[in-house]
Amino acid sequence: MQNELAKDYNLRSLLRFTLPTITMLIFVATYTIVDGIFVSRCIGTDALSAINIVFPLINIMIGVGIMLGTGGSAIIARKLGEGNVEGARRSFTLIAIFATVLGLIISGTCYTFITPLCRFLGANDALMPYCVKYGEILMSLYFVAVIQVLFQTLFVTAGKPHIGLWLNAVSGIANIFFDYLFIVVMDMGIAGAAWGTASSFLIGGFFPLWYFSKPRANLYFVKPNWDGKVILDSILNGSSEMVTSAAMAVTTFLFNLTMMKTLGQNGVAAITIILYAQFLFSAAYMGFANGAAPIFSFIFGNQDARRMKKMFKMCVQIILVSSVAVSVFSFFMATPTIKIFTPKNTAAYQIALHGYHIFAWNFLFAGINIFTSSFFTALSNGKMSAIISFLRTFLFVIVCIVLLPHIFGINGIWLAIPIAEGLTAILAISLLFIGNKQYHYF
């Protein structure tokens, strides 16, 4: 069976290979946004704010899946590149089992302590009923989302990115259908939003378990051997992605607290809308980086210096061009994007529109940061990847959120992400020059 990762890609074939992953993550972002639109329009902006209060818990669950998916993918693809196919299959199976068990533990813990967790995350008395109801339902089943996110990357590693794309398309369409059914038709309120989301990732989570139970691809489930080093290396390699998700959880928490303190529930609703928009426009970068990563891992395992340099050059060209294009496009989409969530005559709309025109400058720098972090993960250099992710999504953002409002007032909140991304871009480019001494990709 031909291994897709072994091809000598040109610009066109690389874009064709990564397109399913790009499209998949854009679909995921779109479906998440549609979920927010149903909640905002049919239940109210208080319910939308409540979802953002619970969102840090969701970030942690997603982070576990991304961490083990990207970190494990680097190990699996490297073994495939070395010709150790059976070892790759055993690692693939072990990582899937470990992710499922860890997801169950975290999901059960969050469900048990959902009320104090919501209070800690900033829910006031008005938002608390929405937060608890939404969190209870989602956390009871969210371990399946860990599996779904895990296999978004592993489908690419298995050389089957199109299956991952179609699976996410089906899951997303199911999400929209069940949102409409439970929220609009059955009038279940915030519980309907939770069940709509849960129903969709049940589809996306269980299908890969069935698919890989038989040898339909290069990778499939076999009898695993316990290998603590594989698990530890997966965690370390993917630590930057976990850092990113955990940092997003913390920064969302800080944004919510700051907005609740300065602008109240309308401020929380406004930042929620803008974070939805950020997720959508960043999804293209994440999709391309995740799609290209297994190829880099394979080339690294195969020790092919010529292909490494060729791939790196093509990826940098794509990132630079797309960064400008996405930035320009995002400014044109500001008004229609915000108007979808809330009418123009609302306070939340006015706050969000003002903030968006400042916030959107981050897209100019986000692409190179996301790609560089994913690139080092693919080369099994979790340390460099984690440094980029930690500073980009945690330290720089927190410092900016704390300091900038004292200098620029409310505009300082909106400036936090663009300045953090700009500082990270300087760091990421510096680390690429440092890493070239070891990996020779220039």
C-alpha cells in the first residue's frame, strides 16, 4: 500500500494534500460559530456569555486530544519513515487507548465538580444556571471529543486526510441539525445547545474506532505493548499544543473576568463573538500546519535533506502570502460576522465592532507562529514548540491583558492579542534560524 507521506511534493500537490485538513478545521470553526449563532439569536446573549464561561473546560479537553494527536503523529510518522511499520501501528493503538482513558478521567472530574468550576470561572448569579446546565451535559460525554480531535490528526498520518474531512463534515452538519431540532423546534434552551454539540461529536468520535479496527489504511489497531516512552514522548512532543489550549483556557478566563468587571455581560458577549471570529480565521493556518506536519515527520525519519529544504521553503511561501490575504479579508468581514450574532442596535454589537478592528491585526502574525510551533513538533522538538506556544498564548497575552488596559483603557484589552502575536513572531523567526543549525531546512 503506497504511503502518501513518501511523495515528493510540489506546491500544487502539497496544497492538495493539506486542503482536506484546512477545510476540515474551517468546517469545525464554522460549525462552532453556527452553534454560537443559534444560542445568541434563539436563547440570548446571556446564554452565549455562559458558553464562553464554560469554554476553558472545553479548551482543556480539546487540548488533550490535540496534544496526543500531534505529539503521537510525530512518533508514528517518524517510525513509518524509518520503515518500522509494525512499531508505528503499535504506537498508534497505544496512543488511542491512552487518550480514551485520560479523556474519561478528565470528563468525569469536570462533570462532578461543574458547579464550583463555573463559579470559579467567573459566572455571576444571572449566568450560573446557563453555565451549570450546559456544562453538565457537555462534560458527561466530552471524552468522546478527545477521541474525535485525536483522530483529526491521525487520519492525516494514516494517509487518509479526505476521510477526516468527510467525517468532520458529517459531524458538523449533524451539529447544525441537532441545534435546530433541540433549540428551535423543541425549545430546549441551553440544554438543547449542549445536546446538539454532544450528538455531533458522538458521530465524530466513534467512527474512527470502527474504521481503524480493520486494515483499511497503513495504520490500524493491533495488539499494543505498554511503552511508557511512547506516551511520554507523545505528551512532550505535543506539549506545545496542550500549552496552547491550556493558555487559551486561561486567557479566555482572564478576558471574561476583565470584561465582566468593565463592561458587564455585554462585554463578555462581545469578546465571545470576536473569539469565534478568531477561531474561524486561524483555522486555515492550523489546518495547513497540521496537514503538513506528518510529511515533515516522515522526511525527518527518512533523513532526506533535499526534501526537507524544499518542503520548508514551500510552506513559508504559503504562510506569508496567506497571512496578508487572511488579514485583509478579516477586516472586510468584520461587520457581517458580528451582525450574524447580534443585531446592530445592541450594546454587544457596538462593543464587538469597535474591538474587532483593533483585534484583527493579530492575523498578520498568527500564521507564522502557528506554523513554526507545529513544525518543531513534527521534528519531535517539543521544547522549541512549547516555548513558542507558551509565550504566544500565555505569558505575552497575560502580561498584555494586565498592563495594557492601564495605558490604553478598554482598547488595551483588544490590543493584547495583536501585540502578543507580534512579539511571538519575532521569537519564532529567531528560533527558526537557531533550529536550522540542527535540522538544515534552509
